[in-house]
Amino acid sequence: MKKLILIVSLVIALMVGGVVSYLTYRQAHTVGNWSDYSSINSEMSPQDCVAQGGTIVDTIGPAPSGYSPKNVLGKVAGMMCPCVCLKNQASLVTLTGILVQNNPGMEKDAWYLAYEKPGAPALSVKLLFTSTSVCQFTAIHDCATFLPTADRVSVEGWQSGNEITVRTLTVLESKKTLNDVSSWQTYRNESLGYSIGYPGDWEAEESDDTVYISAKQWRDMPEGGGSVDISVENKTLDQFIEDYNSSDIFNGYALSKILKQEEYTIDSVGAYKLTASTAIGLERTYIFIPYNNRAYIIGYHNYDDIHLEILKTFKFISPQNSQLAQCISEWQKTENLGYPLAAIQQGVISVGYKKGTSEDEIRAFIQSKGLTLDWYTDLVNFVTVSVPSGKEIEWICNLTDNRLPSVKAPEDALVQSAHTVPKTARLPTN
């Protein structure tokens, strides 16, 4: 028993002695070589330290050469040591140049920036990438897979000697786009009157009047990259916004909500761009296109370059054997217009409306189609409307429910007539 007590006493003595020695060591170095650790108020994560160009250093030990309290960015949280983040002695620089690799004298497979300075052409510096380095070209990318597509870039980072630790790399010019659309496939829907392209390793899946375009493989992005959705519905812009805002309600709070609305043009057709939040906190963008008495709605992620490239390929096509095609064909005949197509004013049509219709009603109707009402007076029952140049007859058919020139409008129809405007006519102004 006495031996056991003696052993325990020795262990306790060693532990106490060790703690005292540790505290003495820490006190000596903290006060002697460092500014007082406990007086540092700011705190950051290890990731933030690296992102700000700092180095994580243990305060138990001698201060590094050239240390100054001004270089302490803050305490580093989540570490076993009493560590601080020290600002690197390397200078923060911004250089513009060309990305090069495997040139003579360069480290194999390493990336270099070739740049020039006045009186010193053909300079190069090695680029070092960390987990916090950001490469961007309209959206943020993983530097490892993104760099081969880049060309002329701007690099911001910390330079030490002939190396730069990259903070951000921004593409200014690119010899090739992120996606070569020459190998893309095309989804075409004759009955709904549109087409859209997508990469060869993506797929298009239909469900009723909606098509979902997505990558066949999971992508290293939120929701695996998500999809570009195109739906065709019979609803107004206000109805779409109302439906979206009420689609995910939790305890009376709307989890999904339209945040911003702005005018937009796609394939020369007026539309609306809607920025929305989703129930899981992602940003989602919608293009709402009132066209041919329908609403074409395209949903996509604005931060995804491939989604943006897909959006650029969206086109309206003339539906085959449809009322619209027949209406356009009839109106294009000179005897129906009264003068040749070459003699019309482009970008404008006149619209006659039902008697008793208020200015607010006709304006709201025209705007719901994504068009602009140019001129109105309560003295006559017609207005002038701006339309995409070259699509005057198409919009005449659109606004009149594809009525042929020889067909009289129903008495209760809001739009009683629509016509092109001859070049010789002088348009009224408000």
C-alpha cells in the first residue's frame, strides 16, 4: 500500500512539475517574444487565416524572424495550440498575363504566368494553388479542372521570389469557350414550338409539357449541378410568381420566394428574368416568356456556366401544321396586308381593342405579353405597340389568337384587330 501511495505521489509531482514547466515556458515565450496572446481579441478559423494569406504559428516557441505585433491577424480557433495567424511577409500583387505550362526551364506540369513589365519583357512566375484559391470565369470553378480552358488571366496573390500563392485567378480572354457547342445535341419540340441545345454527355427527359436537361453524371456542384427545366403553361406572370411564392410554406413562412424581377429578351422576344430562392437556400433563376398565348418558363442556375450556355441556344421554331403557321402564312399575302411586306414599318404594329376597355386594362394585357405600349388615347380604340423587329406578323397572330385576316373577331374579344403599319404612315405620339 505504501508503495502504491509513493508511486501516485511521484506521478502527481511529475504532472504538476510538467504543468508548471509548460506554463513557465509559455510565459517566457509569450511575454518575451510575442505580444501578450491573451490580449489578442480577433479570432478566425484556420481556413480564413490561409485565405487571407496568413500562416498559422504556435505561440509556444520563439517568434519568427522579423516578427512584429502588426503582423498578427488574430487568434486561430479550433487548434490544440495557442496559435495565431501571422501575415505573410510576401507582398500582395496583381499581375496580368498568359497561362503557360511545360515550357523550357519550367517545372513539369506546373502552371506559370507569362507577363511583361516596362523594359522587362518575357517574365514568368510560378503559380501555387491552395484549397482556398479561386478561379473564375462568370462563375467560380475548381482551379484544377478549370485552368486548361483559360488563356489571358488576371492573378491576385502573394508573391515571394519567383512564386505567387494564388488568391484569385480571373479569366479575361479565352481561346475556347467552356463548352464546344459543335458536339451538342438539340432537343426540339414541334408541338410546343421551341428548340434548345445541350452537351453530348447530358440528357433531356420529358414529362408532360416540361423537359428536364441535366448531366448524366453527378457534378461537383449543389444538387449535383441540377437541371435546366423548360415548361409551357397557361398562366400569367403574376400567377407564376404567386404559385412559386406559395409552393413551400412552413409555419406560415415562404421558404421559396421570387426575390427580383427584371425585363429580359430571349430570341428577340420580350421576357422577364426572375431571381428566386429555393426551399434549401439555393438561388434559382427563371425566364418567363409570354409567347403565342402561352408561358414558356425556363429554370436554371445562374452560377453554372453550362446552364448559361444552354440558355443561349433556346430558339422558337414555327410549329408545323398549326394555327399560328397558317395565320402567319395568310397575313404574309400582299392582298391581306394591302401592301408588300417590304413596305411595312419594322418593330411596331397597331392594335384595335374592345370598346369600353380602360387604359389600365389594355396596358396590362400588352405588358403581360412582354411588349411595350407606345401610344394611347381615349379618343380612339387603338394603340401602337412595339414588337421585335421582323416578327410583326407573328405578333399580330399572337395577339388575335391566330385569327385569319378574313375572320371577324368575337364581340367580347379584348383585341378586335391588329395590323402592320406602312412606312408611309406617321405614327402618333403622346
